[in-house]
Amino acid sequence: MDAFYAAVEILDNPALRGLPVIVGGRSARGVVTSASYEARKFGVRSAMPTGQAQKLCPDGVFVPGRMHRYVEISRIVQRVFESFSPVVEPLSLDEAFIDLTGTERLLGPAIDAARDLKRRVLAETGLVVSVGVAPTKMAAKILSDMSKPDGLLAIGPEHLSEFLQPLPVERLWGVGRVTLARLNEAGIRTVGDLANRDAGELKSLFGSMGPHLHELASGNDPRPVIADWQRKSYGEENTFAHDLAQDSVELRRALIAHGDALARRLRADGVRARTITLKLKLARPLGGGRYPLVTRSFSLDSPTNDGPEITRVATHLLGRVRDKDKIRLAGVQVHQLERADESQLGLFDAAGAVSDDRKRDRLNRALDVVSKKFGEEAVTRGLARVERAAPSRRIK
């Protein structure tokens, strides 16, 4: 999807059309989560600090994120994708791989299916999607990025190597800032440079990543589209407008809000989590915009989808942090997911404990109904208020 969050805001408020719309937190430490193409002309990009975006685009229209709305539209888009193939692998709310193998008799050539998919998404949502069609996942991803906005690019296997060779090497999956610097030091600047190097040499330079990147550069990407893809974790985090003391009420508010938000998402997806991780970014500059990151984890005997339980563990983990620096960012993640219907009652659980669990489940279900009808902040637990620097829902 093209500039997804910003596009949804413009869809719901046509007065924003043609303006440099920037979605994200408004505080000095906020982060841009999406920018319209009008804003991108000024150099505004996702993940950019709000302060930098304001300097680049002083006339930008900053709007707070509405994650519930983005999720709503994402589900519609996902249903359209699934009408073209049962093999759909979502990468995030606004991006997915679709395997069209074997659909030719029903949908025609892949490029015709792609054109039809673009028409269907526009008709169902009023939004545009950019599509890349290729024999490998990596090439399809590159083409979809290159075709933005509102484009469609396709390539057949006979032209794949010719297409990849002149591309900058950072186009490859797995080539981040650090890897790119090391590749450049080795004289590798294009995908073709990488493909022409010896795989053994690359392994000595980059370890196991070397041969993997060599395969991708050579057009070999055996990774299938995974239809039964599942989330591995859920996370909520927030960068604060000002640094918080570890014993502050504001930090407690954030942990409660994160715990409740995670619990709602777990219940909505019918899963429970066994491991809870607290993530803190300390307000101690290391230089170059970097700050120390501290994490603490704890695994429960029984998985949970209860907000107070997640918050209780997160607060307990906070007490295990020895560094007493103020906090710049706080986040909570949950891992080791299990289907909720697979959870079993303990053989020796007391009757009272079982009854309390059932009461808590009924309360949570009631709160979920209220949240769905009136919004997530219609009813909250005590202190559960936090100003988010940016929408934080993220598929991992």
C-alpha cells in the first residue's frame, strides 16, 4: 500500500488531499510513521524524528495515528489479497506476498491478476496499491518498491539477472547500514559486484551472511511464500516527551497502557503469551543519537492474555534494572505464544483460583466489547494514560 497511514487519513478527511500530511507523534521525540508523497518531496521519511520532519517541512500537516482505523482497512485489503490466492504471507498491516502459482487457469497470467488486484483494492478501500510481479520474493519486493506510487512492474525469470545486476547493493534484503558500509569497503557497490565475487571470499568477510547475500545477488531466492505465517511476538512501546524517573507515575501509566493494549491484541487473535519482556532506553547519550538499551524477561508458568498480569510482570522486571538513569523509552513485548484454546487448567489449582480466572476472563471480554464499540480509551484501568510518540502496533 502507498503511504498507507497517511493515505487512510486523507481518505477519511478529503480536505487533506494535496497537502504534505505527516502521521506520527507531535512531541519533540515523536517519530514519523507515514508521510504523503507531498511531504516526501521535502525529504520527510518514515522513522524520522518529528523534530527533523518539522524542520524539513515546516508547513506539514501533522496528524496523530489511529491504529484501530489502519487495522480496519488492513483487514479489508487482506481479504482482497486472499481472494486471489490462498497462499498469502503478510509482512505488516500494509504489505504482503501473494503466491499466484497454479492460478493461471482461473486468473490468467500473473500480470493480468496484478492489474485486477489493483482495481479491486481501489474499489474496496478507495486506496491505491503498488505491485511487483517476479519469480522470487526478493525481486517482487524490489519491484513493488520501485513502482510506487500506484504502479505495477513485472519481470520474467529470463530477465531477472539482467535486472538485478545494476541495482545498488542496499536493495538486497539483509543489507542494512552496517553491512552496506562493510560491502562498500570491500569494493562492492552493486548487486552485480556482489554476484561476481567468490562465495568463499564472502563467507570469510561476512560469515554465513556472505553466501546468502551471494545467492540473492545471483537471483536465487528459494524462500517460499508462507501461508500459515504466524506472529512470533507482540510489542508496544513509547518514546516519552521528557525523560522519566523509574519510580514515576508517568512510567507506571505507560506500563499499564502497554499491558492492556497487548492483552487486547492477544485476545483479539485468540492467543496467550508465556514470556514477557520489558524494554527500556536509558536517557544517557552514547553519541551519534544512540542510547543504552536494557531488556529484562520473565516466563510465566501459565500463558496469559490479561492486562494486569502483563503489567505486574513488567513492573517486577523494572525493579530488576540496576541502572537508575532516567527513561527515554519504555516498551513491553510478549513472546512464546500459544493458542488460547490450547491452555489447560492446572490439575491442582484451587477452586477459588479457577473461579477468579473465569471472572477475569468475563471482565476482559466485557471490556473488549466496550473498546470495540466506543474506542480503546472508553474504559481504562487506573492511571492507564500515555501519550504515544507514534502508532506502535507492529507485526513481527
